[in-house]
Amino acid sequence: MFGRVRGLDVAEDAATTDTRRGVEGAPPARSPFERLREHRARVYAFPLVLPSLVAVLLVVFEPGFYRTANLHVLMQQWSVLGLVALGQLLVLLVAGIDLSVGAVMDASLIIIALMNRNGDHLLASLVLCICFGAGVGLVNGLLVSLRDVPPFAATLGTLACIEGGILVYTKGIPAGNIPDSLRPVALSGVGIVPYSLIICLVIAAVLMFVLQRTTYGRKIYAVGRSPEVAHRAAISTTQVRVAAYVMCSVLAALAGIVLSAYVGYVDPKIGGNYNLESIAACVLGGVAFTGGEGGVIGVLAGALFLRVLVNVLTLSSLNVFTQLIVQGAVMLVAVAAFQVIKRRTALERW
Amino acid sequence: MFNGLRSILGRRRLLILGGAVAATATVLLAVVGVSSGAKEKTLTVAFVSQGTSNSWAAQLDAVARKTAKRLGVKLVYFNGQGDATKQLPELQRAIAQRPDALVVVPLGQAADTGPVERAMSQKMKVVLCDSKVNTNNYTSLVNPDPATATVPLTKWLTKKMAHKGNLLYIGGLPGNGTTILYDQGFFKVMKQNPKVHMTKAGNSNYSISTAKQLAATAIASGKKFDGAWGVGGEAVTGIMQAFIDAKVKPIPPIAGAAATNGTLRLAVQNHIQSAMLQFPPADSKVCIETAVKAAKGKKVPKYINISLLPQYGNLYPPLKRYYKPQYSDDMYVGTDKVLNRSELAALNLVKKK
């Protein structure tokens, strides 16, 4: 079931050792402490340690944070960023970037609003959103893989096309509404856990399984680390990249649906900040821009960290301008600290 | 008879007389033709718009076009595409066409200053619509003034709060001119209300989604709010939606919105006490009318404060008077006073039954 990638072990010995370990060869029994000492484990532990540290500090400085209502709101907001960031992770793993996720989210909202303007066509509109996302991902993937368009330029172009298309179609006035039947996706849930977070966590679990336990997952890491080597190992880099872009856009469309349900009002710029926030969540979660490095848990932790930061600043009632400075500074410190840990572990490996 | 004349005057004299009569008639016809042509000459107004980048701009453009048609002037449209850097070459192109008047909706306060001054030096009439530039060298400025309009709104809000309690504040876009003016009026009144404690939840950046997330977090903190203030329609819509979704009852009074049919709908349907100011796209009617007046050589005021015109004043409860259920959420108050139903339908502003 979890077959070896042909020729990978020959062509790419060191690069894929960690991802294959525990799947094919029986790893030697190690204590948790020993495992933590391992380079990669130490790097990936950072995104988990960071929110934990923040959580402890919050108990002391912002006890209101742990109110049930606040945790519910936090989970609602985390689920949206989590979904987008998971998609961005896939693209970053193949050494790409997707700047069109925000536009796909905007388009999802517009599709839902327009299709439900004169009656309830919720299911059809949701299917169309997902299909639209897949289409955008396909275009992005093909541009990057077959035409060698730099991912930055390709996805920026797609963003402009989508935003322009929305304006042409709606003449700047979307004038629809979000159906009430969609709203429980974000507003209701099991206990304090909203359905949107359950959806996000299920997708994350599937993605983690795919990335860590399947051939396709190993191909993604291989293509991200060295497309040439992966190509020599008979991996279709085009297929892997296109699939990553398609998945990314589909997840962005899903996030757009969830956010539409959460906001409940036609805001044509709903995806505004999510391009950069999803990338920031990935970077905080240990994903490398160079590709082939990072994982699901780190990205979810990065997204949670960003949402907790905004949440705490909102609760703090600091001056709104100071909030911006604090937000930026904390992110800078977090990313810088992470890079230091990464560099040290890399040096230790030498 | 002709033969008789020829015999009296002689052939040569007759020819001279005929030529003189013909020349006089030609001159007279030319003079009459020019003067009647001058009466019918159509004025040209160049309209450098923000570009149809959102519902506000779409309504602004539609009202401007209709007003120009009504006044019988030729409106040449230049699309700013919602971006100061894209609007600048459009503005330069408009000036190069040497229209009788130029109406600009400036997107770049600094960037547009040079071209506006150049147009003025070329004896063009320049009307700034809904935003300023960094010079006083223009013909007229038609603009709402949030700095003064927010003062009575804030007074209304603090009165509703009995001048004490917790107030939720969500800002606009840091550094943005309108946000700064909003804050000027708001904080001026707040200084006189020391017993009102503000919770500054953050900036909405004119996004409903961001405002909703910030407001939802503030509400979830457990703090009881006695009032809320949002900078702009997006912030207030987000605040209202957050209170509604959090099932807070009764929802405290909320102020600060630029009135749209959507914010009015939320307020009316959820029994929210709310006061709003107007940032009406329908004011492009005033912009075009002022430009035409100026182009005709009539005197126009240097500054027309839209907020002081009765039809564009603040809205206070009961808001049912202003809400139009037959129109969509995107319609700004006042647009339906200029555009008829079919024109509104063409803009997707009419709800289908």
C-alpha cells in the first residue's frame, strides 16, 4: 500500500530519510528525550512550544481568554485560516506559492450570494464553489508546471483575473445574500467546537496521513526538495505540482464557504488578508519557502498562533495603532527565533 | 422687369449691385450661424472616477452619468480602476483633452495634486468630488465632512449610554484620510465623556469580515457593552452582525456607519438603536452640477459640505423611514432619489421577487 517511490532512495538519500523513516524501516527504539534531540523534531517542536508558552502566559495576564465564548470564537476564526493555510502548505511544499487564495475566497462568497439571491440553491452553489476552486488550481498548476511561469507571477495573474471577473460580472455590486441554511456550519457545533473546526481538523488529519504515509505525500516532499532529482526518479513533477495547486484552491474555496457562513453578510472582499496570513501561518509553522519542508501540525499551530495573537490584542484594548506594532513585533520575534533554531540544527547536522 | 432694370442701370452696374447684395447676405448668414452655433455648443465635462471597484463607486458613476445627461453636457469618463497609480495617467489623459470642466474623485491625495494644479493653470474648471488633494488651487470641493458629521452622532451615542459604561470601538484604515476625520469628531466628544470606557478592538480596514471577527472576540470576552462605534459602514455592519450572532439582547446602541440599505436592514430587523452619517455616492450629482455651473462662467462655492445639505444629513431612529426593503443591501441612502427603478435594476440594486 505504501509502496516505495521508484529510484528515490538512490537519487535522494539524505533528503527523504526522515519522511520514510518509520514507514519502511523499523526505527530503533528511542526515548522521547532522544527524539527531541533529533534535529528535525526539535525544529518542528517550535511551533508547538510557542502556542503552549503563549497559553501559559495567557492564564496569568489575560484570564478572560479562557472563557468558553472566547474559545468558541477563536476556534471559528482558527478553522478558516487553518483551511487556507493547509492548502498553502501543499503549494509551499512543492516550492510554490499561491497568492490567489484570497481571490478564490472572494469568488466563493460571490457565487453563494448570487446563486441564492432568488431562492435557496445552496447545494448547487457549494458544488460550484469547489469546482471553481479546482479550476483555478488547475490553471495555476498548469501555468507553473507546463509553462514554467514563476508561481508568484502565475498566481498573482490569476488573482487579478478573478477579481476583475468578479467586478465585470457584478458591476461592483454583488447584491445577493448568504442563506441562513449555511450559517450553522460556522455558528453551530458540538459543544463549543464549531463544525467548521471539525471540518478543518478532519481535513488536516487526512492531509497528514497523505503526506506522511502515502507515496503521493513522499512525492510532494521529493518534488519540493529537488525537482530535478524527483524527475530522474521517474516522478511526474507536473502531476504532483498541479495536484498541489488544485488542492490548495479547493481548500481556499472551502475556507471561503466557511467564512461566508461565519460573516453572514455579502462582503465582496472577504478573502482580503488571507493571502499573506496563510503564508505567515505556514512560515511560523516551520514551512520553508524553498520547498520540501514543513508539516500539517506546524501549520495548524502557526495559524492558531496568529489567531491567538489577534484575539489577545483585541481583548487587551490597547491603542489600535499600538496593536499593529505589537502584532508585527511578536510575529517578527517568533519567525526570527524559529530561523535561529533551524540554523543551529542545520549547523549541528554538519 | 429684369430687362427694364438692365436698360435703366446698365449690365455692368446690375452685376455690381447683385454681387453686393449676395455678399451682404452671406455675411449676415455667417454671423447668424455662428451665434446660433455658440448657443448650441455642448459643454464637455471630463469625469475622472474612482472606477467601478465597489458598490459605492458604481452608484457614484451612475448618478454622475445621469446628471450629465439631464444637464445636456457631454461626460467623458475616465476609469481610475480603484487605484491611485492607475488613476494618475487617466487624470493626465483627461487634462490633455482640454475639457470645459474636470471632475475628479481623487484616489491619491498627493499624487493628484500636480495634475490638478496644471489643469487650473490651463484655465480649466476643476471640481474635486468626495476627497481632497494637497492644494487649495481648485475651483470647488464637494465633500462630506466626517469630522463635523461624527460630532452629533457621538453625542447621540453617549447620550444613549447615559454618558457612562463600556463602549466598543472598531477603527477604520490607519492613515486613511476619512478614518482620520471620523476619529477627529469622535474623540473630540469622547474627551467630554470620561466615564465612558473604550475597548479598542482593532482596525477593520474597511472590511466587514475583519470587523465581525474583532467585534465577536470583544463580545466573547464577557464584557458588557453599553454602546458601540465603528468607523464606516463596514465596521458597523461587522459589529451588528457580531452582536446578532452572539445572541446579545438587547443589542446596545451602535453609531458610525455610512448609511447603506444593508446596515439599515440589520438595524431595523434586529431592533438596533443606531445613528448613521451619509457618505452618499449620489453626491456626484452635486459635483457634476457644480462643474457645469463653473464651466458656464457662474460663481460656485469653493467648498460644498455635503453633510450640511438636508438630504445628506445624519440619520437617527426610527430608521424604518429610510430602509427600502425592495432594494438590495448595497444601495446607499439617496441613490434611489436620483436613479429610477430600471436604472437601479441595471445596477443589481433591485431585489427580485
